[in-house]
Amino acid sequence: MRLDDTFASLKQHNRKAFIAYVAAGDPTFDLSLEVMHTLAEIGADVIELGMPFSDPLADGIVNQMAADRALKAGMSTRRTLDLIRAFREKNSSTPIVLFTYLNPIFTYGFAKFQEDAVAAGADGVLLLDLPHEAELSKELAENPGLSHIRLIAPSTPPERVKMLAAQAEGFIYALSRSGVTGGHSAPAETIPAQVAAIKAHTTVPVCVGFGISNPEQAALVAKSADGIIVGSAIVKQVELNLANPAEAVRRFTLPLIAAIR
């Protein structure tokens, strides 16, 4: 699988992963595709692709506005899968993880979505509002082609950390702080201890996101984590440069990638 192979290669070369989040179809299908290709070209190891949704409760204002722009541009679950197919026409190696909520997938059809997502070229899915214990979670295991990424917050109780870590696939998304997405605060000083507590229960890579918005923060977090996840700060570049977002994303993201290499 692309995701496992990517992390295995990174470990072999003693490198940390750079995971970039963008909203599918923001600001348009074609410009979003250009942003994705740009991120892959400059060294993003994994692309986390947000599926536009009308009620993204876990997202801060930057990502909410990105989802709104994408929806107004005609994006949907099906069009998001089309975007992945278009990306795969030129890029067969960069893993793509879908970042989404339960409602769009449930509406699409759980089994059908998993089948179509894998066929389109997706490698993983992070369902923000589906508790691990929910009955529907069992259906996720029916398609081995799609890794199911676990989210662990600083406030997650130790026993739950142990359970989530033990069953993790692909990589673990460790939140640097609680709350919604956004680069409005620096990553917590407790990250090394948090990562160590997770790693005590798994060999799956632990990547940290939320609040990373400059090279200094990226380098600091990468010292203890297997990778970093940058979302809102990249999405903000799209918002500020709607006519040519790919170039803006390139200029902003290159120093972040360089900082962890």
C-alpha cells in the first residue's frame, strides 16, 4: 500500500513525514488539482484531502471557508473522487488520505464509498465524527485497501489512547492541542510526552497536527513526532491567492518541508 510504503521509506532514510491538508475543489476543481500536484512536486509525503461538507464542526474558520468555496464551485463526494482520479493520471505514488465527516459517506453509501474511494486512488480515510465504538466502524474493516486513520487528542484518556493506538492503521493523527483546526496558537510543549505515550502502544507512525504554521514550529514538532501535519496555514494561502493558489502554496510550504528534513 502507498501509505505504508511511504512511511517505511521515510523510516529507512531517517526522515520525517510532511503531510499537507487542502480542501478538495478549493477554489475550483482545476486549481485544486494544480495545488495537489504542486504539493507532491515540492516534497509533501502525504496529501490529506478534505471532502467539502456543509457542517464541518471540527474545522476552524479557515477550513470552513475553504469548504464553502469548494461547495459553491460544485464539489461533492463524487467530484472529490473525480479529483483523486485526475491526480492519479500523473501521480501514482503520493498517498491521499480523505479527511471527512460521517454524513457525506453515509449518504453516499458506506460500502460503495469505500469501494469507489479505493478505485479512485485514495489510500486512507479519517472520519472525524465517527466514534471507534460505533457499529458502523466495523464496516470500515471490510475494505483493506483503505487505511483508517485514528485521531488522538491531548485530552484522550490513557486507556482509550492504548485502545486506539493498538488498532491504528497508516499513521496516527495526534492533535497538538484540543479544539478546532487552525494555526492560531503554537503547538503545545507537552507534545514529546504525548507522542511517547502513544508510541508505547503501537509501531504505527505518529504524526502531529493543529497549530503548525511556520518553519520553527515544524522543526520543533518533528523532533519528537514521525511527521507533521499542516492544514489551515496552507489553506490560508489558497484563500489569499485565489487566482494562482498553487504558486502561493509552493512559496509558503517549501520552507516548512525544508525545516523538517
